[in-house]
Amino acid sequence: MKCRSLMIQGTASHVGKSILVAAFCRILRQDGYNVAPFKAQNMALNSFITKDGGEMGRAQVVQAEAAGVEPDVDMNPVLIKPNTDVGAQVIIHGRVYENMPASLYHKFKKHAREFVRESFQRLSEKYDFIIIEGAGSPAEINLRENDIANMGMAEIADCPVVLAGDIDRGGVFASLVGTIELLSEDERQRIKGFIINKFRGDISLLKPGLDFLEEKTGIPVLGTLPYFKDIYIQEEDGVSLDSSLIPSGGNGKIDVAVVRLPHISNFTDFDPFEREPDVNLRYVNHGEKIGNADVVIIPGSKNTIDDLNYLHNSGYVQEILRHYKNGGSVVGICGGYQMLGEYIEDPFHIETSLESINGIGLLPVRTLIEKKKVTTQVTAKIHQLNRFFKNAEELTGYEIHMGKTELLSKQYMFEIIQRGEKQTSAPEGFISEDGRVWGTYIHGIFDNDGFRQDFIKLAKLTNGISVPLEKYDSFSFQEFKDTQYDRLAELVRKSINMEAFYRIAGLR
């Protein structure tokens, strides 16, 4: 069967494109198709490492999970990871290409177009169907030249487009009609349907607006998706980190506070805690106090030195040290692990003009920022010298970092037993003598159910919270995610005219 494709574009960022692609990936999989997601250009600080060590955006990993296929860097050939307000690290086919200011990248896109075409062609040879996600809006006139994210990608794939709008923000009819008006005639011909997203209320009250929209544009509305909060799909963007939505600790729960760094990356590391009944997870935004947290976590960062400077200048280092002195626990993941050490050196000025900076000083480790980026999946186990965590199961995760950390003691956290396809035996991470401070380079460590269970129990004991004598059964995060993809697919099937969708997709 010839591979077919369809593209989901939006009137703006955050209108629900990623969720819709995940939903259609799951629906097509349920209906017997071998389907893959695709996003030509993704700008995100949350990334994932594939089996062959390639780096790609987390949104396409979520969509691949929904499709039941292995994540592949060809699903996201161009990944842009901002590291300053005007520049970013550009990753092509899973590997670092170079750092570029925005003005240079805009010119580079005509070359990136060929990288995108190559990836799409390779996927087309493997799958029956490809669901393509746009980026931002196709009506961003200033970005139209050499576009690879929206209509430029639709041209490469020669596919129909469904345009989504977010009614919860207001002005959805104006944004849909306005987007169509700003497209060229050829581009308008590609738009085959509208989807209204995030609707609240009585659907019958929306009918006059839908009738007007179809009459005005001649394009059918495929359906209206209700606003939902009870279906969990991992998010890629920091827009979801709203501490005001998450209660603090108490009632036998541990309060886990994640410091929201200016360049925070891979905050999806902590998503499993959102569904743990004994954990309250919150993010500490700029100007907010850490408060009476039981555990403070310093997450990954795309610019570790800048973010460590932020912690020093904003008073958070003093708060973290006071928290530890008062009996609290502190965890660092990747860049956060580097920050917990004695100092970080950057002699090649990879991140900033500073050559070195003092760390928080809670772990006897030192980090040197190197030119080569480490990107690999890992399998690990609790190190034999680690007397605080005793779970015997193998742990999986991935590393993304440009620093090499020297351990100045033997109180290791983990033993790496496999990097990529290569068997090995190497110490990784560090844990303090009292067990209250530890750090690791391993992203996704809390996705491991047994390890997460032990972490929660240890945090409870450390903070004087009673632990039931019976075994505390932590839920399976992977099984939970799988059920959520099914629930999302069911909701979309009920809300969207799937027969019309299949006709537009060329599958009917």
C-alpha cells in the first residue's frame, strides 16, 4: 500500500495540534494501520534519546507511543533547543549540527528543507500513513520564505491539511477565517477541514457559528472537541508548569518542589509524580519561595551555568542549603546534578563567557563542560555501595549532556550496565553519606516504577511521614499512559466526523 499522509495545522501555538496528532495516531493504529507521527521542525527543551543515540522532541515520542511504534529521529528531523533569547542549538537527524542565532537559522531553512525531505521519504517507505504536525501558524507571513514547518511541509508531502483552532481562548472564528485569508490560493486549496478544539458548554449554541464558518470559507467543520482535564497526555512545553494548580504537601503526602529554572529542560522527568497518590508535585517559579518542601529537585537545564548563576543571584542557593540543614532532601537531575557539586568549569565557553562557577556544594563532584554532547540510552542498577536504595530491578533512561562529572568519593548512586547497545560497568551519579542529597545524569529515572516507589518511601521516612507496613504499590506509569491514549482516541472518535476524516486522508 502506498503511504498516505495528512497534516494538522493550527491557528496559533498551543491550540492542540500535538494532542490531535497523538489521537489520530492511536485511532489509525486501532483501525489496523501502521502509522507514524512527523513534525519537520520542533522547538522544545524537552527531548528524548532514541535507541541509536539520536535526539528528538518529546511530543513526537508521545505520538509514537500512541501509534505503538518505536520513536525515530526521522519523526522530528529538525529540533531547535533555545539556549539564549536569540539563539539555539540546532539538531539535525538527531545530532548536533551547530548553534545558530535566529537570523542565521532563518537563512539555513532552505538547506534544512532537504534534511526534512529525506526523513519524510524514509518514513514513507516504512509506514502506511503519516500524521504530520505543523508548528505555530501557517499565516505567519514573516516566516513563509523557506518554510518547512507548515505549508512548506504540506507541499513536500503533497498532502491535505486540517486546520485546528482553540475556542477556549476566544476569537476562534476570526482566527480560522483570518488564517485562510492570509494563505495563497494554492495553500487554501490544501485546507480540507476545520476542527474546533477546547469547547466548553452546550454544543447546540455553537451551531450558528459553525454554519457561518462553513458558508464563509466553503470548508467543512469536521467536529468540535470538548475541553478536557481528565485525560492525561504528557505535554512538551513549559506553558503547562503552573504551580498554582498544584496543592502543597500534608495529609501524609510528601511535598516535592521542582525549581523552575529559566532554561529548564526535560521537566517530563517528573510527570509520574503527578499521578502518585502520596506525592504533591509543584514548580517553584521565579520570585516564589521553596517553602516547607520535603524534597527539592533541581531539574535539567539547556544552559547550566546561566541557571546556576540564577540560583545564586535569586537567593535560591541559600534556600536550598537552609532546606538541607533543616533535614530536607535535595535531588539533581542532569544539569541539576552538576549544580549540586563543588564547581562547574566551561573553558571552551560552550554555554557562557564564564570559565567557571561555584556550585551549591552539597555533593563532592566537579564538572567540566566539554564540546562533545553525550546522547545515549542507558540501563542501570542500584550501585552496591548505595545503602539507601536497594531495589534490584534494572532501570532504564537516557542521558543528554555536554559535561563530564568527576566523582571525588565512592558513594555512587547507580552502576551503568549498558550504554546504547554496548555492555559496560561504570559508576554513575552520587549520593551523600546521609542519603538526603543525590544526583544523576539519567533522565526518565522516575519512570521506573520500583525506583519511584523506593524514592517515595525513603522521602517519607526522611521527613518523618509514616509508611504503611504493607508494601506500597506504585502504579505502572507506562500502563497508565497507554489507557490514556485509548481514552483520548475514544473522545476524538465521538467528537469528530471520522468518516469525513478518512475520506480527506484518502483511506475511504
